Amino acid sequence: MGHTNAYFADWETLDQEKYLILDYYFESFIDPFEAAAHLCQEQSTAQWKRVDVDEDLRPQFGSKVIDLQIEREPTTPSLPYQIENWNKLWGVRVKIAYPLANFGPRIPNMLTAACGEGAYYSPGIYAIKLHDIIFPYGYLEQFEGPKFGIEGLRKWTEVYNRPLFLGVIKPNIGLAPEPFGALAYQSWLGGLDIAKDDEMLCDTEWSPFAERTRVLGALREKAQQETGKRCVYLANITDEVDKLLELHDIGVKNGADMLMVNAMCIGLSAVRMVRKHTEVPLVAHFDFIAPMTKAPFYGIHSRVITKLQRLSGCDMIIFAGLGARMKTPKNEVFTNIAECINPMGPIKTALPVPAGSQWAGSLGPLHKMMKSTDFAIVPGRAVFGHPAGPKAGAMSLHQGWESVEKGVELSEYAKDHKELAQAIVQFNS
């Protein structure tokens, strides 16, 4: 391949506000530098000049390798593809500066460049995974990001100095509005901050969205008056894109004061559309992310998805957390937590929600590891499967947090708090 130098540059010589950085790992069965040049060409200026025209589009529009490290000498491939010379694969980490002029502040077009045909079908590359995208400040200024952020969510929920307690109303596909609402109502009476639809529940025959939000909106208001505490109903509006704003308006009018989308199922551009429209907090659920992120040497790292959901405007981001059920390494969980709260130019923070079979006993370990109260837990069974019902389940969460605040062992604190004691038996049985 000729002219490979056109796809290499010293980062310090570039106008850094005009590029974002794509950080990949790839395996190559050809010379790694040649493979990296192919990657840059395929994702930016393939067929970089017209026949019989004296031009070169690469200086202006070509992506450029700014760092390349050989991480692994030729060895066995990570994927079960059948190729010749499979025992000569290099493991390579490469950073590529990509010109923003090629796509502008458009997430679909940015992902077409970073994760499209050019990246995943580039000559000589056997496996590839996008590990990170680093944005210049000026580019971030063109996005809305979260409307509320962590500080705004605190004001919205009136919860300060502790984690937020979400509860997933079960079963996951929902119930008719009245029994579904009765469960939510009991949980609010017990002090649950946010009762939510599960990600599977949408606008169904047995639980029409308009009727469900009307019933839960009224019960939310009733519980709020009876407890004197802010109660929130988080309704799932995931649907076809052309129905999202209609469902948003119905839900908010009926009293759903927080909305959830399965962000990658509807698409990040659709999330951004809802963010521009809404006046209530927007929550992202983590469906359709694992298929892209779980393979160690192929696809996209989950941190990229978390970062893009925040950029799209999600105030709260639910992702796979700790514990055996989530099958996620601890360092990846904490990477996603960091991507919710790390500085990101003018983009507000998002509240991290590391999910996975949580209960009152999850609060202490999470708080100790995170060294912060800026997170939420999202139990289902711990609230709505509590032996004494949803009210007791919600109470057990508060009792679990009280034990953390007072520095008392959970089992000791449970001696005088029966709801917590029942939760301990439930989760240890």
C-alpha cells in the first residue's frame, strides 16, 4: 500500500479542536502500521482522489494515526474466523485522530465513521474493539447533554446526602394498571424514592401506557400527600421512534415525572430528540448493550456507550453492576461509574446506577467502594418481593442506609428493625 504517511501524524502538530480521538485495539495478520493506515483510509478517505483529477483529500479529511503500540506479539487469534496465517496475529493499540468536519455534531454519522463498515471490515484487521472516544471541548459544546445532571436530580427528587432508591415494579412484563399501581403505592408509603416500570414493560394490551400512567400518576400524588415525601414514577416510553414524543407527552400529563428509554434499542439520536423535548429527567436502561460490548477483542467497550448516553442527554444511566449475575468485571463497572461523573467539558454529570440484584445489604459495600453517595440502586425483588410486601421492602432500604450512616453492622441493626431482618433472611436463604 503506498502513501501510508498520509495517515500518520504527530498529535501536537494538529489543530486538536478539529479532531476527536478514537482509541482501538485490533488484531492484524499484516504489518500493524500498514493495517492502521488501511483503517484510517477505510473509515475516512477511501478512494481519496478522482480519476484524472489532481487532488488529495487526505490532508483535510483523512483520519490519522497519532499513537500505535504493539501490545501482543503474533499469537493465536481471539475470534474463531478461518483465515490463512492465523498464527501471525499482532495485538495492537492505536489512537486515531478523526476530523470532525467529516460528520459534525451528529451521533449517527460519528458512529458510522467510528464503528461502521470502514472500521470492522478494514483490510488486514482480524478483530477490532473501540475502547474510547475522546472529544474536544468545542465539539461537546454542540450537544445538550443531561438536562438535570446529579445536582438537578437531587432537587427533583428532594433526596440529599444518600443514594437514591429506585424500585422495579415486578413482574417485568407488568400487570394491569390497578394491581401494578397498588404495588407502587405501597412502595412509596415505605419511602421508595422512585417506583419504575421494568424495561420489558411498554404500551401493551394488558397495560396500556395511557391508562397505566394515569393510575400511577394519581397514586403517586396520593402517596406524596400522605407521606409528605416526594414520590416519583419512572415510566418506560421505549417504542418506535415516531411514537416517543407522543408517549412522553401522555406520560408527563398523567403524572409520570421521570421517563426511561432503552437507549440503544431506540437509538442515541432518538434519545437526543427526547432530551430536546422533555422537561423531566431522562433515564437510560442498558438493553442491547451487552451484544456489542461483552466480547473482549471485538465490538465496543461499554464505557463508550455510557459516554454517548450521557452526551445524548440521559440524566441517569443504568448499567451492569457488581455481582455474579451481571458478569461484569469490577474495573469495568467503575469505569462506567467514572464516565457518568468525570469532567466532560460543558456536559453535566449523569447519576450512575450500577444494577444487579441489589438490596439493603448492597448499600454499604457500594458506598465504601465509591466513596460517594452520588449513585442509585435499582432493586426489584428486594422491594416488590419482600416477604412483608413492598412497603416493608422500601423500609428495609432506608434501614440498610441508616446502618451505614451510624456505622453499625447490618445484622446488628436488624435486631431492632424487622423489615431489615426479613430482608437479610430473604437474601441469605
